[in-house]
Amino acid sequence: MADRVKLPVWGTTAHTYRFFWAERRQFWLLAVPAIAVVSLLSALAEWSVATAAAERIDILIERPRFQELPLSAIMLSALATIAGIWAYVCYSVAWHRSYLVPGENVTIGSCYQWNRRQWRFLWALVKIAIIMALAWMLILVAFAMATGVGAGGVGGFGMASIGPAAMIAMLAAFLLLGAAYARLTVLLPAAAVDEALSVGQVWALTRGNGWRLLGIIILVSIPIGIILIPVAVLLGFAAVSAPNYGPLTSALIQNLLVQFLSYVYIAVGISALSVCFARLAAADNVSG
């Protein structure tokens, strides 16, 4: 059997950013509608909840429970959540295809049209979430049995009662879980190009590249954090010092900022996964 291709960590990271910069106009074209719509709906939902909360005497000591909110606030919150999921899935599929299917003409209308491809992509996200949750629960239970500390203590702030060896083992398990997650994320670009790969097939495709995939995911995130986090802090200070134009306007400005930063991060992460999937799939076809 031929040796598996080894993903170049630094080369893939550099290629990811070159692609993102080259396609920056496409990023704006596809991301701006999602940023605008989701920000507006989220701001309206937050404003509706805040308005309902302002009518409570005990607002300073207790946030109103979900069932105590008016129907309008509940509906707006649900609508904002659905819109956020819709936009994220549709944009992710379109951006994956921007790299993996370069000849395809992706427009705003085709980007945010929901069909079976988006359902498959959403199901891939759900599968990854379920697998990771189950794996994390098994790790917590195993450590609880091995150390005698409750699973809540292991997973929360009870680490002080665990010995150094157990803490090192916990860190190692967390890193292994991160590598497993990185391998499973290859399900996403596969789903975006209608490749019906099972978890086992993706596991085989990424064999020998778990740590490399995790390193790529971390490396592509570092420049985004270095650049965007200070920008967010500065804009946050500016928003505090600016004149008060009302809670709705403030919520809209904050959501626009958050959504913009989120979609830059999403686009870079998607680009990295697309590059990795393309190289692994090409090598697999050659060796097959």
C-alpha cells in the first residue's frame, strides 16, 4: 500500500491565506448579506428581550427566564437563531465550493438557496458534534472512575484536586480529541461537493494527518486572532465612548462587528479545510 500523503502544515497555511486574499471580493459578495441579515435579526431579538427585561422590577438581580418573555421576543430569538444557522450552512457550502469547484459561478441567490446539499452539510455538522460530545463524555467518565473525582469536577473547575499525572493525562486526552476533531472536519468539504463519505472513509482518508490537520487549524486561526481581536477591542471602546443612540442601534453595531469577525474566521477555516481535502482526495485517487 502506498504511503499516505503528508499535509504540509506551513505550506497549507500559507496557501490558505493566499486563496482568501485572492478571493476577497467573493468573500464580501457572499458574506455581506449574511452579516447584514443575521446582525439585524439578532439586534432586534436582543432589543426585544432587553425591553421585556426592563419592565421587571428585579432586573438588577435576575434575568427573565425564557418562558417569561413575551411571544414577540421568543419569535425574534428563534428567527435569529434559524437565520444564523441557515446563513452559516449556506455560506460554508458556497465557500468550500469556491475552492473545490473553481469553475462554478456562485451568486448571492445560489449561495443562500437551501437544498439537499445544505441538508447533507448540516447533517455532517451534527454528526461531528455528536461524536465529539460522546467522546468527551467517555473521557470524563474514565477520569472520574480513575481518579475518584466526579465527572463535573473533572470537566469543570475541580482540577485542583487531581494529581499532576492525571492532569497531564487529561491534557493528552484533550489533544487526542482535538486531533480526532480535526480529522472529522474533513466531512464538511466532502459534503459540500456531494461526496457521500462515511465517518470510516474520512478516518481512512485522513490517516497519518491528524496532528497535521490540527496544526493547520490552529495556525490559520492565529493571524486572525492577532489582527481581529485588537480591532474588536478598539471598536468596543469606541462604541462605549460614542454617543448613546439607543439600545437597538448599539445592539446592531455590536452584532455587525461580531458577525464580520466571525465570517472572516469562518472563511479562513473553510479555506484551510478545502485545501486539505483537495490534497488528500487527489492523493487518494492517485494511490487508489
